[in-house]
Amino acid sequence: MPAFKTLDDLTDIAGKRILVRVDLNVPVTDGKVSDTTRIERVAPTILELSEKGAKVILLAHFGRPKGEPVADQSLSLIAPAVEEVLDQHVAFASDCIGAPAAEAIAAMNDGDILLLENTRFHKGEEKNEAGFVAELAKNGDIYVNDAFSAAHRAHASTEGLAHHLPAYAGRTMQAELEALEKGLGQPTRPVVAIVGGAKVSTKIDLLSNLVTKVDALVIGGGMANTFIAAQGIDVGKSLCEHDLADTARSIMETAKTAGCAIVLPVDGVVAREFKANAANETVDVSAIPADAMMLDVGPRSIDLVNDWIGKAATLVWNGPLGAFEITPFDKATVSAALHAAEQTKAGMLVSVAGGGDTVSALNHAGVADDFSYVSTAGGAFLEWMEGKELPGVAVLTKG
């Protein structure tokens, strides 16, 4: 893993204007932030810089305003929640460049925190336009990126600024990069990956990369049906991408060549309708009724998955094993999550998980805090698992 400049490399920052890119793209209900997780994640970086006397200037996006000011996507809606999490006053500027930003920054004292308006209110943000980057750079002496979740985008505030100002990784970015390095960069073997979710089509690059990196790949969720069907097995009315049978077979062939075990369900919990507590039965995957759909893997499959987790030294997880949102089809996901958490707490496993559904599933199982690291980064986490270079990370590498 390349060396990254972190806050440990920053000295004598009292009075310095530090532009900190953070992720404040949080859910809002009835005008109020309903989940402060992402704010809590960046709080350590903000507070550390503030305590050292820096003028902390926050850059962030919110929603998809498409380069125009949109009232209900203003960061002024988020500022009160940021204040509450930090337990410190946070000033707000009505623009991220120009006079509003310059005047608000000029009024700052050492240690103050200022939130600038949504960077995506300007078309230059997503286009990474040189002129817009230069205008942002005028506002700071140093740049800190603490938004791994946006690091897969080469935007002005995530990549462009690092070419204008001394650039460093914040504590959240640092923690994410260190966790990911343990997950797939330089992992302790054996490495087991669990990949679930609805469709193979959204995760072809992911699966193709993982089979060359891990010792075993557990495939669950709706995408497992595509792999089962690709072997000539009738999966009834189960969610299945029959047109990707050749792709599934190719991935399995690549895995065989790479020495990666593909772990598919051997039994499943099937139902005739997709709803909570629907009448269900457990059958062998070769005996799925024509009018039924598999909504979770069965007990023998759970034992198989947990056996692989027990063998692993490193676990990387993206996507649930079944329709965990509705009972009783959450059983496999919860069982595997509990087992992974137990192994992690016992010091037997490094467990790294990420992706929206995955975070929800681990929270549902009550074990998110027991994993080594749970990423809230979504798209950036997936692209990292796919083996792609992330522009916002690459630009922080020590030259």
C-alpha cells in the first residue's frame, strides 16, 4: 500500500486555514438530519484540527443539485446537526467561493469551525474545472480529505484541490485505508469474501476481481440464483438473471484457475410470495418448486458459510445472503453476521464490511460495532473491492 500523508505529518497549524472535505450527505426527514453516522465519523478530524488552533473550513456536498442552488439541498439544513455532534459552534457561509466564503473566513478566530455551502451548487465541482478549483484553493492554506465515500469521484473538492494545496488524509480516510489494506491489500490468509445482493449485473467487476484475490467467495442473495441456474438447475420463480449464465460460468472458471473456492447455497428457504412471514419451506436447491422463489439460504448452507468464516483469518463482506429486510428470511444473514462478530471479538478474524445494504444488515443483526471495520462509503467501497484506483485517494499518496 502506498504511503499517505496524514494529520500526523501536520505540524504548527495554529492559525492556518485548513479546507477539510467531509461527507455530510446524510439522510434528512422533515427538514432534520435523521442519521448522524457520517457526521460522527468525521468529528475526530474536525475536532483535532480545531483543538490545535487551525481555522477549520468544511467542504461538502449534499444531494444532487446538478450545478445550481437548490433550497432543500442547502448545507444550512445540516449545520445544526454538525454543531450538535461536535458540541461546538459551527458558522455557515452561503457560498463555497467568492465574497460570502472569503468574508466568513476572514471573521474566523483560531480553532473556529466554518461550514461552506454545497460545493455541487457549482457546475465546476463535478467537472473538476480548473477555475473553480482555483477559487476553492484561495480559501485555504492546507487541504485535508476525510471523505473516502466521495474518493471515487475526481471532483474539484475531492481531487482537484490536492494539486493546489499541501494535501493530507483525515482520520476517517486514514482508518478506512488502513482497514481496506488489511481486507484485500495485504491481508492475513485465508481470505473469505461474502458477496450478496440482488443482481450479478451490478457486481460483475467485483466478482471478477475477488476470485483472483481471495481463497473462498461466498455468493448469496438473488445473485446466487444466477450461478445456480448457470449450472442447469431450475430455480423456479427466484430472482435470476438467466442472460448472465455465460458470465457466471466464466467467473467460476476464473475462480477455478485462481484456486478460489466458490461457495453457493446447497439448500434454500422458498416461498410463493415476497412478504414478511410468508408460508415457506426449506428445500434442496435442486428441488425448488416451479411456482416458488428462494428468499434465503437454508440451514445446511448457513453451516457451510459459517464453516468458511471459521476457517478465515480475514473476511470481506458486501451484500446480504437473503431478503434480510423481512422475517424469517433474515436468518442466514444474521447467523453469519453473529458468527463473524464472535470470531472478530475473539481475535481470530479481521472483518471488513461495507455497502448500504450490508451496513443495514449488520445493524439489523446488532453486530456492526463488533466488526473490525464497517465502511459507510457505498460506491467508493465497491470500486475499491473491484480493484479500481480511486482518484481522491491516489492524489494523497506521498510523492
